[in-house]
Amino acid sequence: MTATQATLNGRREAEKLMVTRCEITRDTGEVITDPITGIDMPAVSVVYEGKCKIRLKGGVKDAAIPGMVLAVQQLELSLPVDQSADVRNLDVMTVTTNPLDLALVGKKFNIKGQQAQSYATARRFEIEGTN
């Protein structure tokens, strides 16, 4: 088996674990007014919609701020390689369905950066929760 064949097989296996679905949007720089509330909000465009996987990367670390101790989690988002080339830093990911943990549905995460590699089985991004 060649490295390319192994990578393609790995992609198929990685996608089997992507049981969560998400939508990833990007701020267009324009402002729209909600016709019901009259509130201005940023206009967004959808850059990806489909399967994904969220996982805790590297465990939980304590961060000390004077007078407080915070637990910091490093989270990683995995997307299918062939369908997610347009996703980039500063996009916003929203969980739309998650059959194994319904509490994640509706949660939003900021895309913080992308890992690049030649033989990737998934497109992986560091993410940070917004709510």
C-alpha cells in the first residue's frame, strides 16, 4: 500500500467518527438589520456545512490570573479534507446536531488556526468556545 492509499483509507475512517454536524460562517464585513427586532448585526456567509468532530486536545491546563485559577481546554475541530478548503482562521463554527451530546447543539466556537500536513486524514483546526 502506498502512502497516498493509506491516507485516503485514513480519511474514510476519520470521517466515520465525524458524527457531529456543524455550520461554519464568515463575517462579510456588511451589516444587516433584523426586520423583526430592528437590531443591526453583522452579515455572514456560510463557508462549510456538514460533518465534523470536536475533541479535547492535550487535556485541561490551569491558567493562573491574579486572584483566580482558570481551567483552559484546548479543543480541536476535524473536518473532511475534500470539503473544507475554504475554512480559515477567524471563521465561526456552530454545532447544529450532535447525537452523542445534545448539550453541544447551538454552541459556537471561533476557528483559531489550522494544522497543515501532507498526508492529512482530516483538516484540523484549533477552536475556542464563544459561549
